[in-house]
Amino acid sequence: MTAPASGPLAGVRVVDMTSVGMGPYATQILGDMGAEIIKVEAPEGDVFRASAPAASPGMGAVYLNLNRNKHSVTLNAKDPDDRQRLLRLVDGADVFISNVRPRALARIGLDAASLRARNPRL
């Protein structure tokens, strides 16, 4: 799934570490407006992947709709190597969005203060 090439948010890069409903919906809207969305999914995948109806396993209609106009990468943010890959994505981003609890993000160094120290334009 890729973002449109034009729109009011063309040129904006968003690292999307959301799951379930409202987070992916928010970034879907940003993607619809032209932002480049990089969806970061844990190895087990977004729980909405299993939602019915689905033509293929792991590709529920709700999941596909909420994640249109997005690039996708699988990373385990708790794994040190994958976390470094995620941080490199954040280094080139304009926006980082997550619906992970703030304390959980802080435990793995992905809290707002740590990310802004790496990338002040977030």
C-alpha cells in the first residue's frame, strides 16, 4: 500500500506505530491527504488483521481499509536491532504517532523526549 503522490501533506513522512482502530484511522486520513505513512507492525501483526470479512487470512477488510496508502514494515520494538531500525526511520520523519502507553514507550526509549532529542523537528 503506498501513499498518493500529491495532496496538502505531500512530502510529510509519518512513522505510524499504531494498532487496532483509531490510531490507524488517524494515519489513514494523513495518508489520504498525501503524507507518506510508514506503518510499523509488531511481528504478531495488528489485531485487526484477523477481523472478518477477509478474502485471505490476515487481510481483514477493516485492516486493509484502515491501512490503505501506507508502506509497511515489521519490527519488534523490544529487540535492540529492530529498535535501531525504527529509530533510523524516526530520524527521517516529520511525525511519530503511537497508541502504545507512554510508560511502555519510555521503557524502550521511544518516549517523546528521547525521540525529540534525536529528531527535534518531530
